[in-house]
Amino acid sequence: MRPLPSRLAAVLQALLATFLWSTSFVLVKGGLREIPPLTFAGLRYGIAAVCLAPFALRREVGKALRDQQGANVIVMGCAGMARYRKPLWYVSKKVPEQNGSGT
């Protein structure tokens, strides 16, 4: 199989990312009816971490993450996402699905 040209590959990756991002608002709204926000967030990010772990553990990336600076990046990333996501989760419980994408 011949690899895709870099421009086409970039466009397809951008379309996939846009699709995944845009559907997350509806899925979150539906999930919050059944699962508490903190549990839902933990499951969502836990699944994402498992999916991304093979890429993060590659030799060149894994080496950078094993030192102290890598630990700081991981802690700051988790703290930053928690600070950003909590208000978004709260609002998504109050706003109807069709308006949720504007948050």
C-alpha cells in the first residue's frame, strides 16, 4: 500500500480530529445522565491514556517523559485539564445539546 501524500494525510487527520471533537459534546451530555461527571471524566481520560500510551512510550518520547521535566509536564497537563474541564462539565449539564457546542 502506497503512503498518502503528506497534504492529504494532514487534511484527513484534521477532519478526523474535527469529527471526534464535535461529537464529544453530544456524547458527554448523554453520558452525564447516567454517570457522575468526575467518574465520566476519569473513564474518558483513562481510555484516552491507554490508547495513547504506545505512542508516548516510544523510545524518543519515552526518554523525555522519564526525566523530572517530563513528570512536571504530565502533572501540569492533568491539573490544567481539570481546571478547564470542570466548568465545561457543569455548563454541559445545564445547557441543551444543540447549544452545548458553543461552550
